[in-house]
Amino acid sequence: MDLIPASVAIDRIPEGGRIVASPTCGTPTTLVKALAERSGGRHWSLSTGLLLTHDPIAEAARRGDLGYSTWHIAAALEPMLADGLISYVPLRASRVPHHVAATKPDAALVRLTPPDPNGWCSVGPSGSYVLAALEHSNLRIAEIDPSLPRIWGHSMVHVSEIDLMVESTEALPVYAAAAQTPTSAAIASFVLDLLPERPLLQLGIGAVPESLLTAFAERGVENLRFTGMVSDGMVGLAEKDLLDHRYLGGLPPVSGPDLLGTDRLMRWAHENPSVGVYPSTFAHNPLALAPMDRFVSINSAVEVDLLGQVNSERVRGRQISGIGGSIDFFETATHSEGGLRIIALPSTTPDGRISRIVARLGESSAVTMPGSLVQIVVTEHGVAHLEGRSTRERAEALAAIAAPQHRDALISATR
């Protein structure tokens, strides 16, 4: 198939068209930029997951030229959400492909590798809802990027399924790992002591997961397996030969819906049988993942209250994130033999003034996860085991791992 200019491809989208684009490191930035530039008077609306580069979309939305909604808001876009210029759709990750299918988009914008000699392209680092977007959209436009890694797993699209192809002229988006701190290292140390042998680990995003990966490398922990978000830190573990390279349950040692990292991760993952990218209908599906033993889900939060309820989305009423896959992965761990469900977070904000262990989630918070689903909470001050404990026992355990300057007030709230 011949490559055409991005502007020509974008002009094929009908007026008033509903568009979906692939997210994170697989975002088709050439197409998205052309969409934003040509959106004036077209009444187009775009839906995506997490975007790592969003300036063209933000500018078009501010002009009123492009509607934009997302199920994983980036913190940088929160002011526009507060001003009503964009929309947030609360969806757990396992439901996103179903949502895409139900909306039947007029166009899908994706980033693909060039086709191989048999006509097969890879979706590269972003597989969460991309195949659903291509299957259920009327017009399928692909940006062809020779630098995109070709990833194993359920990640292939035949060229016959693509209507229009354009040449990629924009760099692949990258995600820089969160900076590790003494606090995140202390939390990681507590978490490490909780893990069973040969766990299947799902790690969220942030300093604590990065510190945990560093701790694995420093301690030489062997036979590691990961699912969920794939990050740069896992490359170092592979280089130290700390991965369990067996295919178990049909999965390679490192698998997930998305690769979220830098060029180091992309080069390592390219045509590497140790890495697989899968749609969220599998990669976030508790029914598919729960038969795997010792599934350990470790996620962070904005705050946790004394009932164990978790807010991972809002800060002082501002939507800074999405639901993501945390509930899906906690449900998986609930039904996995030997599984663990862990919330790991600093006890305070960086300045120490505000406790992230609170008496009750406020009206401006979101209950991302019910307290009944949370098994263990970890801060730099220790570990609180919640499952099977009374509400008073849970509150006392959580107050005990709060920062010392906030502990008395929380203990008073338990009485």
C-alpha cells in the first residue's frame, strides 16, 4: 500500500467524525498533530487513553476546534478538565475495548511497524485497546514507523485491515521513570519482604515500583515474572538474568497491555520472545489472569482512609489520573492462589504537612477501590494487614503506619 501525506489521510474523516487514537508510547503523533491542525470547522471529537504528548490536542481543544475525552487523564490536562474544555470518562481498563467497540468510531488512528514480507504489522508498545479500535472503526488510518519495536504476544495486524497509511515523521513518545527517593526505597524494602517465592508481579506507575525494581536487582532476586505495565527497570533485571524465562500460562516472563518507557525498553523488547503485548480484554481480565498462582498486585494511591478505601484519582477535587487497571489486577490477585493485594504509598505529601492516611475520604475524593478489596497497605513506616480485621482493627493498623506527626489525630479518629 502506498504511503500518503498525513493531511490527505486526515481529510478522509467525515465531518462530525468520532475518532479514537492509540495511547502512551504507541500514540500516532504524526496523525494526531495533523488531526489537531486540520480540526477547524470539522466538529471532530477524539477519544484516547493516556497521552504522553498532548500539546496539539490541547491547543485544538482550547480553540474549540476539537472535542477531546479520555479515560486516563494526564495531570497536565487537569486544568482544561476543570474548565470544561475536555471530558473524563471513568472506565476500568478491562472495559475500555468494550467501550470502544460500543461507540463504533468513525476513524481509528494507530501507529504500526512496517509490514513484514507476509503483510503483518505490529502495534508495537501499545496494545490495550488498539485492536478493538481497528476492528470496530469505519476508517482505519495507520502511521508507519520503522523505529517502532515489533513485539510478540497478541499484537499483530495484517496490512489488509488498514485503509490508509502515512509515513511517521514525529518521534516515538517516551516515558521517563519517576525519581526514586529514600521514602520510596523504604517502602519497597517492606514490600519485598512480603512477596512469596516466584511471584507474578503487577507493578503500578511511580517511584515505589521503580524502587522495587532497583531492590530486586540489588538483592539479586531470581525467577521474576511481570505483567501489567512494562517499564525500563525490567530491562536491567533481564540483563542480570533475574527473569524466569519459562512460558507459563501461555505468557512470556514480561507481558502486559503497554510498554511505558524510553528507547532502552523499546530496543530490548524488539523481537524479544521474553516480552509480549496483549489487548486489555486479556491483559486486564481477572478471569484470564486469576488461574496463575502467586499473582501480586502492587499499586500506589493518593490517599487511603481508615476503612481501607483508596483514592487513586483525585487531589483536592482535581482529577489527576484515571481508574486504570488497579481494580482489575486486585480482583485477579483475590482469586489467584497465593496472591497478594498491596497498596504502597508515602505516608505524607513531600513537605510532610498533609497525611496520605486520612480518617475518611472527603467529598472531593474518589473511591477508586473499596476497602474490602484492599489486603495490605504499606508506607515507609511499616505494613498494615487489613483483610479479616474489624473496622476498628483496620483503623488502628493504618494509623500505626502513618507519619508520627499525624498519628495521634488518626488514633483519636479510631475511638
